[in-house]
Amino acid sequence: MNIALLGYGKMGRMVEEAARRKGHEIACVIDPGVGSTGQLAEADVCIDFSEPGAVLENIEKAARAGVAIAVGTTGWYDRLGEARRAVEGSGIGLVYGSNFSIGVNLMFKITRYASELFRQFSTYDPFIEEIHHKFKKDAPSGTALSLKRIIEAAGAPEVPTASTRAGYVPGTHRVGFDSEADTLTITHAARSRSGFAEGAVLAAEWIYGRTGFYEFIDVIDELHDLKSRA
């Protein structure tokens, strides 16, 4: 599969390594900062790890080129409606995720189940804490916002969310349910960004040849169902 990289910073380079390990080729790189090579139309699918302000333009470029896209950049979700219209109007496929880590997406599923259980006990208050490196621009993180939506969808009121930006932490997310008697926490701590890169390549493989607008959890759910039936 020929892949275009939209954004060639640390994550773009890690995605390149992960893609090559799986036998894919990098047909195109688009990055205003480091320069661009190749043509987007030469790719089968593109992977975006750029900047929040560039995502919609990148989606529109992919739509015009007729190339499916996996978007790992966060902080642009206020423009989801515009992105959906661009995708559906062109007939390409798009998959996006607040986090492409397999572990984080399993955390989403665990948090959904835990939230439904704790909804039955009003003595427990949910909360979210997240820590990222000092270079991350959006706060709370897209992952924290996804966790917040999951908990609130289960019937919880506004869930307090705390963000810390310091040092070089790849990313740690903690969901807690606290009562006067005890506390239960669910924690995901990334050791490196490699898990995000592997998940991005998986998302690109999945969206290739599809049409429509998807979240990465749809990928996880489908793969889980396939394994369950095997």
C-alpha cells in the first residue's frame, strides 16, 4: 500500500517506520516546515499527524485527490461537521481518533462498562486526570474529552477534568470513581509514541477501499467482532 504522510514531525517519522515495517511504501510527504515530496494522488491512503489548524485543509486535499485518510491529529473537532461534508461529498473514507493506541481504545470500552456500573451508586463521583509533554497544544487532550463523553453518556453529571503539560511525558490518562469509602482508578500510561504510530497504520489499512466517516473505535469494534467469531 502506498501511503502519504501529512505532517512529518516526530509522529510522522514514527508512522513512516511503522508503515515500512509492515511492507508499505511512503509515496508522498506533505509538510510546509520540512518540505514536501511526491504527489498526494500517487497514494492509496494518507495519514495526518499535522497541526489542528491544518487538518480540515488536509482532509479537503485528500477529498479532491480521491484518497482515503486516517487523522491522528487532535484539537480540531469543532470542525467535524465540515470534515464530514467534505468526505461524504467526495466518496472517500475517513477514520479519525482522539488516540490511535490500541490500549487507549480498550480503555474507552472498559470506562464505558465501569460508568454504567457506577451509575447505580450515587456515592461515587467520576473524575479524569491527564498528563502530556509540554509541547502538546490542546488541553484537555482529545482522549480526555472522549473519556468525558463516555462517562457523561452513562448518566454522570459534568465530569471534572484536570490537565498537566510538563516535561516529556508521552501521555497518561486516569479515570477515577471516588467515594468516602474508597477509590477505583483506570489508568493508561504510554511508554512511547510507537503505539500511536502502529495504530495509525492499522487505521490506514482498515480505511483503504472504504467510504464514509468513522472513528477509530469502529476499527477496534470490528476487529474484536472478527476475532470473537473466529
